[in-house]
Amino acid sequence: MSFDEQQAYAGPTGTTSPSAGTVDPPMVNDYDGFAEAYTSENEVNLLNAHYERPAMLALAGDVAGRRILDAGCGSGPLSAALRDRGAVVSGFDASSGMLELARRRLGEGADLRVADLGAPLPYPDDTFDDVVASLVLHYLEDWGPALTELRRALKPGGRLIVSVEHPFAIHLMHRQAGREAEYGYFDTTHWVEEWTMGGQSALMGRWHRPLHAMTGAFTAAGFRMEVISEPEFDPAARELFPDQALTGSRFLCFLFFVLRAD
């Protein structure tokens, strides 16, 4: 199996065992329950540490002096990297367990808050130069309220930098598993899989939507698309992950956007 095909079966940690479903079972997306295990995996793995996070930082560019909101910051690795580059960073997450780890990383004085991306956010209008939303929007069925809130918190002309699961990668996964009729590419569908990290397993549910639904949601919320990216992975990954048989310089996994608040 090629690496592109392997990615169709791999979630954000690259250590998943797919188990698709249509209804959330109990304790789906319980990040509090495996915050430590998830964070340990996220720090060093291929997809987060050597693909998604470097791509987000590259798209952000020079952030010195910019005030940035990390939406769904988790344990704070992207916040820390942005702060190291001179940004003034605030973050929020729905998981208090993840935020506890973020506070250990960033210090007690860090501006970290428990908040739900789908609800009103605790920030004034026109506060941030940039918002980064790293692998978080695909947990929401309806992107509208979240994007409206992020647009409100951005200064006029500010940027929203987004990474999400690539819709064709998810479609390919379902098609290769014989679930294409149930999970069509052009439909917005919920699916659940089991992630295993550090000896712990957790059920994770996300929402697939086609590319046109993503771009339509961005436009409806008042954003103008500047970049759609399918970036290269970190070249060092070839030596670090020889078992992945990486070929070329890219693989199908995540999709990235840079959006401007008009």
C-alpha cells in the first residue's frame, strides 16, 4: 500500500483503527480522558509534528508583535511555537485537561480559557491580528457560528489560518472500506473512529464536508480566500519515519487555508 493510501486510514495522530458510525456513542471526543497520551503522541509524530504544525507556521510567516488567537489550542504546541517567534498568543479549548497541559507548557501567566468553538467566545470585537484554527473545525457540524465568532474577534483585515482533514482523504478512506454509499463525498456526514495512543484508546467523531461546503462557509462568514495549500512534509521525516515508506514530497492528509477578514 502506498503512503497516500495509508493516509486514507490514518487520523491526525497516524495511529487509528477506523470504526465508522452515524451516532455518537458515549464519551466521544473525550480529550480530558487521554490528554497526556494524545499530547505525547502529538509532540513527535509524523502528521502533527512534521507536517501539520510546520505547515501552519509557514503559512503564518513573520508573526513578531502580532496578537494571535489559537482556537482549539489543545496542550499548546502551536501557541508555544508562535510565541517563540515573537507573537502575543491567547488560546482557548473545550478540554480543561488539555488546557492544564498548555498552562504547564506556557506558564501560569498565559492567557488560556475554557471555551467552546461553537459558542460565543470571551473576547472583545476586533482584538486579534490573526486566528489559527489547527485541526479543529472538522469537529463541528455547522461551521457558521464558529466562523462568525472568529471573524468578530479579528481586526479588520486580519487573517484566519485553518487546517482541516482533507475531504478527499476522508472520502477515499470510506470508499476503500466499502462505505461510499453511506458516506458520499458531496454529503456532510459524521463518522467515528478509534484512536490508540500510549496504550489508551478513545473514540473520536468528526464531520466530513466537501470542499465547496468549506469554501462556501468561509465566504458566508465574511472571509476572502488568499491561499489553499496542500504543502510538503518536513524532509527530515524520511529518516525519522523509515517505516512509512515516504515517496515524493507530499501526501494526502490535511488541507490548509489562509483567509482574510474583509
